[in-house]
Amino acid sequence: MNRRLSTMSPIAFGLCVLLACSDKAASDLTGPGQGDPTDGQPSVAAVRVTLPASSITVGQTTQATATLLDANNNVLPGSVTWSSSNTANATVDNNGLVFAVNSGSATITASAAGKSAGAALEIAAATSTPPPPPPPPPQGSGNEPSGMSLLVDRPFNSLSEESSWLTDGLSIAQDASAPKSPSGVIRATYRTGFIGGSGPGYAEKPHNGSRVLYISYWAKLSSNWWGHLTGVNKQFYEWADGKPMFFLDAHGVGTGSLTPEVVLQGTLSDATFSPNLVPSARIPRGQWYRVEILLTGNTSGNANGVVDWWVDGVHVGSKSGLRYTSGTTSWNEFAFRPVWGGLTDVVPATMTLDLDQLYVSGKN
């Protein structure tokens, strides 16, 4: 028995040596620091971040790209976490889409498996815009009825230029291309992840009650504006009878076209009206456009109210036979409350809505 065991021991020993050598050879194939010897998977040794350009202008977007590398510079699969060193100047979403918010600089960083890398980005102030549409008629003529009295005329050079306004959550941005009163404009910023059903802020002002009300302003949606899944992208309200009864909606979903719709709510004639004079009327992204509204309130007990609206001087819609309230309707408060949609849905990448030179007049 002992002699049989002694005879077999060299064979067993040789098998053990062979197996040990085979295991070491398989481990060495991965190279130093490239894998976990327990699973043989390569590990991330470095992250590389690239941008199509090192400089963009305010309002533009750019797509950052991240590459994961092992110790031998082989490309690895995997996801990264994105961040910006200065979200006041530039934001980045979960997919690496960068949005330029303000002029300045920021570093866009990607992180994975404890490794990170960044790319520097310079943001320049916008110096040009797409070619504007034909200029609308000047205020005080054309679409403003005669005999109107001035109620509001605000250029938005600062948040505190008029103490009678109630303002919160908005900012003043500088845009030399603002069509009426550059360069100060009031800005609503919807940051990445903003949840639908509310707005980022408001600016509102009560004014003298008027049965006939004319409203004019210039607005600009950022070029990456994302329409809420409900299609509702409100811009402003006008109040009567103690509640917001009218609002303008840049109606559209995602990157689809935006239609200038007017909406009555809390009235005796609640309805949504699309442009009926120019059904193809649209609100552009990335450029200034002018909105004009003429609200004619009904007289007591009558359905003789009217709403007319213009985009860039073109009369796109008109609706008559309206009854807003049971008595004589008196419009008495303007509210820039840019509510984004209803409940659910989130903003995929930071976007903005700017307003320039609000003008309101009225008569009874």
C-alpha cells in the first residue's frame, strides 16, 4: 500500500504543478491592473471627455462624449455620471447634452468607477440671432385700438425697476438682440429635471380694470425648448373677477412645432382656441417673436366678448360670442407665470423663456 502511494505521488504532484501554471498564465493575459482575478473583467483605468468645440454661445447646446479606457487604452463599455463645475454658466444632462446658460466658463466632467475627467468649455454672450421675421407695426398703431390708456410699459432692465410688481424666481439676462429694449430681458429658467405642473417663477402686476385690454410683448424660447408631454407651455395669464381667466399657450410636445393657442379657464365660455385666421401660425424657437392680444370683455348678461391675437404682426386668430363673467368683465392683473404643462414629465435639458418690453393698455 505504501509503495503504491509512493509510486503515484510524482504524477499527482505534476498535475498540481500543471494546473497552477495554467491558472497563472490565464491571469497574466489580462495584464497588470486590468481586471479582477475573480471574474476576469477589465477595469476602468481612465476616462476621456471630448466636446465638439471648446466654445459656444449662450442659448446653444453641445454634445459631450465620454470614453472609458483600460490600462492598455482599450475602449471599455459602460455608463458615466455627468456634472458641470458651474451650473450658472452651463448645465449637462444625464446623456451629456450641455446647455449654455450664461457667458463665462465651466468644466464638463464624466465619472465612472472612481475615475473622472473633464473638458473645459467657454460660453460667449450671444452676438447674433437667426434672421428675424418682417418687423411688426410699432406700438401705438395698427393693432392697438384708439383711445387706449397706458397701464404697463416695462423694459425689464432690472427686477426692482418697478416696486408695484410682485416677482420671484426669475432673473434679468442681457441680450443685445432684444428687439424693443435691449439689453435687459426677464428670464424664466427651467433647469434639467424640472418637474411639470409649475413654473420657475413669476412676475405680476395689478392694473386698472379695463373691459378692453391690449397686451404686447416680445418673447424668445431657447433653441432646445422641450414641449411638455401634455402640449401645454403657458406664457402669461390675465385676471378678471378675482381669478386667472385667460392664458396664452405655445402648444406643442417635445421638439414638435409650437402653436399659439389662447385658453379661457374659469369663465362662462371655457375653451381652447387655435389660430383660425392663419391655421399654420407657429411660435419659433431660438429667435424673438412678438405677441399681441386684444381682450374685449363681455357686457353684463351678454355673450359679446371677443379675443384677437397676433404673432409678429400677423392676425392669426379671432373668436367672438364669448361670455367671460356674468357681469361686465373687467381685466385687472397681468401675470407672467410660465407654467410648464400639467403634472408629471421632467425637463430633459436646461431651457429658457425670455420676455422683452411688456406693454399693456386699456379702456372701458
